[in-house]
Amino acid sequence: MVEKFIMAGATPMHIADTEKGDRCVVLLHGYLESMLVWDEFVSLLRDSVRVVTLDLPGHGISVVEGEVHTMEYLADCVARAMEALGIERYTVVGHSMGGYVALAMCDNYIDRLDGIVLLSSTTMADGQEKCDRRRREIELVKAGKKSTMARLVPHAGFAAENVERLKDYIEDLGELILITEDEGVIAILGGMIERHSRGEQLRTSGIPHLFIFGRHDYYIPVEQAEQMIADDPEAGVVWLEHSGHMGFIEEPDLCAKAILDFVG
């Protein structure tokens, strides 16, 4: 992977690019992550496709721009980053929050998308309870208690059967949370609170799309995933039977195969 900073419009972004391959897959990380989470997973894709990863603004070492990072703003940044790389078409794989960004790309960049993969993500907007929880997280960060999130959040992402086996990954995810700028966490939370449902938009977009779900996902329960599937019968669906929210770490080979089979 070649790492560099590029200008995505007016926003400097940290990206990595394998630079080889006729087809391109863009991997978008989730909330409280960075492009570092994809480091090992990229090796499962790079022989078949060109892979681009990036730090979404507010995460990693990309900049924080303003008090709220809407999903539409982040989608603009991804599209402009790809323009800067000279890549005209690509498949977007969005993990969790990265999936919200991928969906927002349907607004203005539909002609550039070969496909969308929602990896442990949802087309549904947050309900009131979840919005309230995000507001409490904002207050926690403002109160200087981000370490509490670093201690609790990573464990919740993994199926119980994988926690001991993947304890080093869990520790690394906690470190990512600690080094994420407070202002970036707050901006992203604000953007997620503002987002709206996009299930109908995706269903009628004409863009091929795939849902990858973990059978033991704390954040996207089976009932919610099954509702998404029922609402969108044209979507491809893959279940990772031994994964929680972090299927690309918990069952990386199966997750990579699902993506490569979808890209074709």
C-alpha cells in the first residue's frame, strides 16, 4: 500500500492505495476506527482488485472540518479523493458508519458506483433512543471521559466466542479511540444523528448492492437485518455465522470472498 495525503476538494485526506488492478474497491471504516483497521484485510483483496483505504475526516490523521460531519460531506470527500486518484468507477464497501457514507454517495455520485457493500451497516436512520445515546456520547467526550468508551466499545463489536482469540485486535481498537480527536468524535456523532433512512433510495437506485451481516452483531440485531432483507429483495445477502459487528476481522476469509464474488 502506498500511503499519502491528497486534497479531496478543500479537505486534506490520508489515504492508502495498492495502485494495481482493473477494478477498484474502496474500503470505508466505521465510527471510532481509521483506515488502519483494514491493514490485514487488504491482503485478501489486493491480488484481485485495486484497493483504496482512507481516514474519513474526523478520524485517523485526516482533518476535522467544522462542528458536524454529515454523511453527505463525508461522501463528497470520498468522491473527491477518488477523483484526485484518477479513479472513475469503484465499488464502495462501508463498514458500519462507513456504510452510511456509502449510501450518501447515492445522492450525487451514482454514476461512479459499480456497487455498494454494506458491511455490518444499515439503511435505517437512528431511532430516538439511539440518537439520545449518541448525544450522551457527545457529553461523555466533552467531559473528558473518552477513555470509558475506549474500554467498553471495542468488546461490544465482537461475538462472545471471538473475544479471547482476538483480544489483541480489541486492544488496538481501544487505542484508536483514545487517539481520535475529541472534535472529530463529536463531529461524526452529530452527523450520524442527522442522517436519514436510505433504504428506498438504495432499492430503486439500480446499483448492485450486497448486505453482509454478523449473526451475533450487538449493534444490528438479526431482526433488524432481516427487516432490511425483506424490504430489499434484490439485495445480495451474506451471513457470517461466527461474527459480531467486526466480520472483516472475525471471519476475514469469508468476508473477503463475499466481496470479491460480488465485484465479479
